[in-house]
Amino acid sequence: MSNDLEREKPKALITGFSSGIGFAYAQHLASQGWYLELVSQDPTRAQKAFETLAYPYSRYHLADLSNVEGIKKVTEKVNSPELIIANAGITKFGEVGGLKESERKDLFYLLCLGVIDLLEEYVPRMIKAGKGRIVIVSSIGAITPMPKSSIYASAKSAINSYGQSLAKELYSKNISVTVSLPGYVKTEAHAKAGLNHLRHKVPRWMWVSANQVVLETEKASLNKRSKVIPGFVYKLASPFLNMSLANKLWNKMTKRGKT
């Protein structure tokens, strides 16, 4: 795509674009006429998603965002975007002591420290430009205990806190930061994490679609809200998620059966 076309359209950077929320966001922003810089780790999935998207005003980059080198690869190739969708992530199940040190570090970097490194690089450029929007896809796990997923939950909680603080810091600079806290989303993430049992154990009314997450998150971002919890059920339940009874019910519903 020529530099002229790139300059004509507002530019969005989407990490983790090849499936789920990231792909749904790419489709939505394509419908709004954005120039898209898309990031994914897996070559095959990225190529397939890019072909499915079939949007001429876009290009994709391969990068492993679970390490510093992957973040640098993106920030060196992608010039200042006006919108950042920090979505890349995986769900990883593991009891305390059950994950290798490398797995713990990579997961926490991907979900938290890497997002911070990405934004610390781009936000000063947004400040200089005098405008910008940032969306951080966290999780409802940021505000409720997640036994046997403690690394995942702690990373999501930390990036939520960072996003809320950044939103306050940048509000007067015409840069909005919105943290999205979705619950169970109909994506391939759970299957890839070996959590297929959740499809059967979690009630149908607790699942939201990736498109719904995108529409509610984008509306909140455009309205400069610092936080959004997609899905009516989760909005109602969020004040009670730290209560003992709510956690017992949640854990019972999501408990893996004996194999």
C-alpha cells in the first residue's frame, strides 16, 4: 500500500488480529475506513485472516509480543498510529507451581509488560500529535479471583490498573484510554488453552460474541470512558464478583471434570 494512501486515512494498530476480538475489531475498523496495521504471531493464521479480511488498506506484521524483541519489531515498522487496540493475548491454565518460569514470564509480558512497553513507545508520539485513542483488552478476570489461572488474572489486573491510571494522566491531552473487561467470549482462545470443557459447563447466557465486545468497547472509547464491561449480564454481575458466594458459583461452573 502506498504511503499516500497511508497518510490519507487514520491509522489503527491492532495486535492479535488473526482471530477473536482482534479480527472482529479489524473488520469493524475496515468498515469505518481506517488504514490498518495488523500484528499476529502465527504466519499461517495471519495469512488466512488477512485473506479473509480482504481489505486493501491494510498490511500485517509477524511478531511474538511475549518478548521485548517482538515489541521493538512492531514499533520500528509501524509509524505513529492514531488508534491502538492492544488485544494480543492467550488464556493459560495452570496451578501454582505448574507453569515453567519461562511460561510465567512470557505470559505476564504478553498480557501486561509488553502492552506497557508498546504504549510507552507510542504515547509520547500521540501527545506530540495532540490526539489519539487507546483500547486495552483486559478481562473480567482483572476484577475477580481466578483459581488455577493466577498468572493470567494478575497480569490482566495489572494492565487494567495501568490503563486506568494512564486514562487520568492523558485525559487533558486529548488522548483517551479505555480498558475493556470482557467475560467469556466466543473465540478459539479457550480451545487453544485446553479449556474446551468451558463450552459445555458455562451457561450459554454467560457467553458474548467478539462482535458485541468490539461494538461496546468502541462506543466506550469514542465516548472517552476509561472502562467498559461488555455484555449486560457482566455489567449486572460485576459489583458482586468478589463476594464469596459468587466466587463459589463461578468456580463450580468452570471446574474441569475428572478425566
